[in-house]
Amino acid sequence: MSPHLVFDVSAEGRAATEPLREDIRLLGGLLGDVIREQEGERVFGLVEEARRRAFAVRRQEVDREGFADLFRDLSTQDSLHVIRAFSLFALLANLAEDLHRERRRALHVRAGDPPPADSLAAGFAALAEAQLDPAEVADVLQDATVVPVITAHPTETRRRTVFEAQSRIADTMRIRERMTLSDAEEESALRTITIQVITLWQTALIRLQRVRIQDEIEVGLRFFEASLFEVMPQINARVRRELAELYPGTDLLPQPLLRAGSWIGGDRDGNPNVDADVVATASSRAAQTALTHYLDEVSTLETSLSLSVRLTAVSEDLLALAARSEDDARDDEPYRQALRWIHHRLVCTYDVFFDEWLGGGSIGEATAYDTPGELLAELDVIDASLRADGDDLIADDRLLRLREAVRTFGFHLYGLDLRQNSDVHEQTVAELFAWAGVHDAYAGLDEKERVDLLVEVLRSRRPLIGADAELSEQTTRELAITAAAARAIRTFGPEAVPNYVISMCTSVSDLLECAVLLKEAGLLDPVTGTSPVNIVPLFETIEDLQVSATTVRAALAVPAYRALVERKGSLQEVMLGYSDSNKDGGYLAANWALYRAELDLVEVAREHGLRLRLFHGRGGTVGRGGGPSYEAILAQPRGAVRGSLRLTEQGEIIAAKYAEPRLAVRNLEAIVSATLEASLLDTERLGDETGSAYAHLDELAALARESYADLVHRTPGFVEYFKTSTPVGEIGALNIGSRPASRKPTEQISDLRAIPWVMSWSLSRVMLPGWYGTGSALEQWVGGDEERLSTLRGYYERWPFFRTVMSNLAQVMAKSDLGIAERYSRLVQDEELRGRVFGKIVQEHERTVRMFGQVTGHEDVLWDNAALKRSVFNRFPYLEPLNHLQVELLHRYRAGDESEQVRRGILLTMNGLATALRNSG
């Protein structure tokens, strides 16, 4: 009951993947040796038996019923051993696959093959071929920015020990790959890997306590040290240099293109654990991380730049800077003196920010930097002096990386977004108005009355409340959070908290309520109409997406709001919600609603002469907007990018993309290259077919939504089936992540957060949010008409949007397994309900696979994705024991065995499956 896959069994195909299989065998064998040594032959034999039977299931030599019998009477302790074994194998298999991708890319480079389509080299080649007008390029890329925004995920709170052990294994594997080792060196390398595997086996993969937001903040910061400090500045420098060569004289991108963002610690929509202290922690830890990096880099430069004035010429500016250090012992080494001065100023800056000295004290007249620009100016003095004497190679090494890092990260490191639900804003403003005597029944006003009142309040600098105000806990909390954001901005700079996102934004008053809260915190000046914080509406449901342009247009008709936008450089950012729109209307309907909303918003921006920046709220899975970033960006409608793009990066996807520099280079290049191409080239490629194509997708989306609604919203007992056949209840009960599973304590699907919704279907291998309804829509629309089928085939060949929709659907279908899903369905005791709902799922799954084949001309759902096909072939049998053990432990837990071991076992299976699937929610 899995989709059709055709595996390459040719000699050439096996040769290409043999190094991957060798790595998997090596790492799996070492893990097996460790298990035998640590737990004994009995446990090792149990793990091996599970492994053999899992592969026998794939070869259809045994059925799943017999395989499940292996675990039915297994003790919980032994179950934990098996779960940990297969979870660690998944982790090691991920590592092997990443190394194999590196290997294949290196082979292509050495062979002189064209660069991959998603690389910067290919992107710049495409721009060069297009022979664009430099003036037009300069206009489109004015204030261009690309911001990956890291967010938390309940399964991605990987321990630092695990993170570091993976890195050591990967580094050692690379040494074995690239060097000819002696027998002794090979033995030493294997010993190093084995030590790390032992460490992994003896390290608890999950924490016993509920994950705190502080833990999630630290996990997010880890990726800066792992890769982003190195890679983001490197790419910024390269893009600026390449564009200058392509379009000389245009002075493109004076500011860094790539910047970092985060939601961790600022996103409080439905998360009561985010308070003012958390906002302060998130912003201050980010600044600490940035300054610590600069201090380390300056210290290293001070050691290495030992150039003597007796042997080289230096500039007068450098000598003046060096003289300020008052370090007479190094009079002939002015670069070291200058760097010592910069180091002490950074120490002073750290002290001002955090009130703690790093050691060394101040020297002479050293004072803190007021802005990152002051630090950069002094580093530029060193750079100019080196270049004036012909030392460009030295200047272009570590010093250039540091200068670009300061430009990219400033003192704030990343922009921390605030986010809250519009309902909370309404309640907060209503209470403020009542306390201040502005209006005692704001919530009862109609929309026009609300807007008029809000505009009146926004005209005055007078605060609504004083220090003696007696307010509810919620309102006090909300005001404290915006006050903490204001302190972060005053301390670390205006980019520390650049955006305030309004969830479930449906009206102009929702936007103006946020403005009132910013005014109350001192972050919005009503007289000048200025604020360092962008007000960003988030449109999430399909209905809200459909009227998003109307809402923005109405807001811009209000002079007070229009003035705010104009003071921000006529920039209006809008966030698009992939998760809730999918949960609301299904995969195809949500994707098309998003596309249509973008088209409408582009038109609003054109009408009002504004710059539109779209913020794509993509999760890791296809059901939450996931999929390859390069293809997703190119699939945007024309005019929707124009040099600016923000997108969320979440959970285990962050580790898969940014755990080390090689991964980060590949993924950030893909995002930047796609942004440049989508901004400057016609990537839609519909031509005269545009109108008819849009009309056809309108029809397909309506059919898909109807099919999805028939199951999710209209099938009696569906909610009970979902809650019983998946681990959604346990996700909320077992302390996974810092955020509650639901926004409200209700039984409504609409109130369930998108992560547990998608994650539950992923763990049970149904993957429903990534495909359901599409098969019915395609089948009904085609209706046996060959001409209509030919039309869809044309869209698949030419239109990036439609091709990406079908390709992402195929990836989900490849990871689904309704044979395993049937095991989960047995958790539903009502046989009639089970048969009715699961029967619909099976029928739609078969229909979707069949229609995919007809539309694309390929029965193999992964015909164009060799990497994922390799992963399915090599790794997915190892998911089988984790799924079966999860079902078994869920049976025990729901039957009343709520022991710590059972609870931990369920949590470990969730973690292991998330690791293996790499995008579970």
C-alpha cells in the first residue's frame, strides 16, 4: 500500500550509490558492535532480528502482522533498547546521506559538469544570459533582503553532546574519504568514530523535563556557531562582488542581502510560556553570541597580523588607530596595536550591554561602540591600510569575513520577531481604553467605530496608562513584552526586534491595535509616524488569504496607517500562513489560495507605489509549505519576490540545512539564487495561457477543497478517528516542546496547532496534509477528457508552480505507507468508524497516485528525485520497528500503563521517526 517506486539496479546505478551503502554499513556495523558490547548478546540479537524482519517486510517475504508479533510481548525496557538503536541508526544514516551528497557534488565539479541549477553559479549565469538592463536590476534590488527565520520545533531540541558527536563522526568520515590512510591511521579513525557512537548510545537523546523556551533559544543559536557565522557573510560578499561585475556602476546591495531572523522567544501566539523575561533572554543571548564571536575573531587576528612597520608600509589612519592602544611593547606592530584597541572597545561594549567584564579591563580612553558601524569603520581602517600596501590576500581572508560578519549580524545577531493573535490584541486594547477612560466597551464597537477611535488615540503621544494602573494578568504581560522589546531595540539597535506579526489578522482594526500597543511601549511616535518595528499582518485561513488584498488596501486608505508604511520606506510586509490554510482547506486548495493572494497583494502594491515583502510561513513538511526552497521560490507569481523574501526555517529542517558549513552553503545559495532569478527573470512562463491556467486552478482548488472538507470537516467521527489513530494526544501530554499542542482547550481541529496536526499524520505514515483531496480534484476535473489531461501535462512541463505542487506531493506520497498506517488505525476501537474513515483515506491515496502518473507521465512518484529515492531504499526499512513499537506503546499507555518508561518510549519513537523522516511537522 505504498506508492510505486522504480529503483536503479543497473551496474552504473549501483556503482554511484555503493559509497553510500558502504558508509551506512560501516556506521550501522559500529553501532551494532557498541550495542553488543554495552548491552550484551541478547539485546544485540533482538535488534538484529528486528532489522532482518524489517527488510523481509520490504521484500514482502513476511507480512506486517508477523512482524508486529515480535514486539507484542516485549518488555518495555527491551523496547527502549530497540527504539534507541533504530533512532541512532536513523541519525547516522542522515549523516551518511549528507556526506554522499557532498561526494556526488564534488564528483560533478571535478568532471566539469555544469553547476547545479540551485547554485549561485547557475543563477548568475542565467542573469548574464538574460542581458538585463542594469537600471532595471538596480530598481528591483533596491533594499533587497533575504531572511531565513529560525523557529522552534518539538522534536528538534537536540542535545549539544549529540550535535557535537555527529560533527566529529562526519569530520572523521571525510578524512577517510579524502586521504589514503595507513593501517594504523585507519584504525585510529575507526576508534574515533566508535568513541562517538558509544557516546551517542550512552547519552539520553531526550530530556526528562518539558523543553523550556530557553533550551530552544540555545539550540537556535548553536547554528550560528556551527555554520552561519562563516557562511552568511561569505555569501553576502560573493553576491555583492558578482553583481558588481555583471552590472558595473550600479552600486547594488550596499547593505547585506542575507540576514538572520528568529521567532524563538518572541512568538507567543498560543504559547503562555513566552513572557518579557523570555524576550529579554532571546535578544540578549543573541547579542552575546554575536559579540563573543567578534571578540574571538579580533583576538585571532591580533595574533596573526604581526606585520612590522620595519618591513611594510602602513597608512596614517592605521598608525593613529594603533596609537590609541597605548601598547608601547608593540610599537613596530601597528596592526596588532589597532586590533588590541578594537578588542578593548568590544569588551567595553560587552560590559555596557551585559554589565560583566570579560577580563582585561579597559585601557586608555577605550569606550564602548555606540553602533556596529563604528566597529566596522575601525576594521575598515585596517583593511584599507593592507590594500594600500598590496596585501589584498591578507585583507580578503579572516579580516574580510569579520567585516562582513559585522555588516550582516550587527550587535543584534538576528531580528527577533514578535507575534501574537489579534484576539489578544483586541482584549488588551479594550482593557487599556476602559482604564484610561477612552471607551468602556471597545469590543462592542463595529469596525468603522473601532478604526476611528484607534486613529484618534494614535494622534496623541499621551500614554494611556501610568505606573499605578491596575490591569489583568494578560494585559500586564502583553505590555511587559513590548516594553522588553523596546529595551532590546534601545540596547542592541533597531534591527533587534524589526517586526511584529499579527496572527489571524482579518481587519484594519487588527493592524491599528498593534500600532497602539507599540505606541504605548514608546516604539511608535504618533507625531512623526515613525517606528523601528514593521507591523506585519499574517493571513492564515483560506478565507483570510482570499480577502488579504482587500484588508491591506483598506488599511492603506487610513492616513495614519499609510503614514507608518511610508516612514518605513513605503515597505509593506505581509506574512502568508501555509500551515493553517492547509489545515483549513487541504493541500492543493491552500497552495492555490496562497498563489492567488500573492497576485492580489502584488496588485495592491503596484496601485499604491509600495514595496511588497512577503514572509512565507513554511514548515518543514509539505503539509506546512515545506519542500525544496529553490523550487518553491521560483514557483512564486511574477512580482511577488522583487528582491525581498523572508521565510521560516523550522525544527529538524534547520539541522538538515545548517548543521555545518557545507550544508549551509548549499541551502543559502539555493535561497539567494532563487530570489535573484524570481526577482529579475520571468519564471512563471505561462505567456498567453495565464488567464486560462488561473481559471483552471481555481476549479481544481475548489474540487480539492470539497474533497478535503468531506473527510475532515463533514465525516461524522473524524475528529475521534484522528485523535485515536495518531499520537496527537500524547504529543500534548508528554512534554514535547515548549508550546501547548492547541491554542485553546477545545476539540476543534481549527484550534489545534499545525505542528501537532501535521506531525501526527506524519508519525502514523498517512501524511494526509500533503496530498489529500488532490487526487479527487484531478480525476473530477479531467473526467476522462484527454484534452484536459493534456492541458495539465502542459502545466506540469512549463509552469513552475504546478510542477512544484506535483513534485512536493510526490515526495509526501513516497514517505507515506498505508500498510503501516493500517496498524495505527487499529488503535480506533470503533470498527465501523475505523473502516469508514480509513477506507476513504485508502481510496483517495490510490486515486492520487494514479492521477499523479497520468498527469506527469511517470508512474514512479520519485522519478525526478534520486536523492530521496536512495533514502527511501536504504533507510526506510529502519523506520518499520519504530512505527510498530510506537503503536505497541500507545496501546499500553492508553490501556493504563502510564509508567515513566512507557512515556519515555513513546517520546523516543516520536524523536526517532522525526529524525528518520527529516521533516515530520
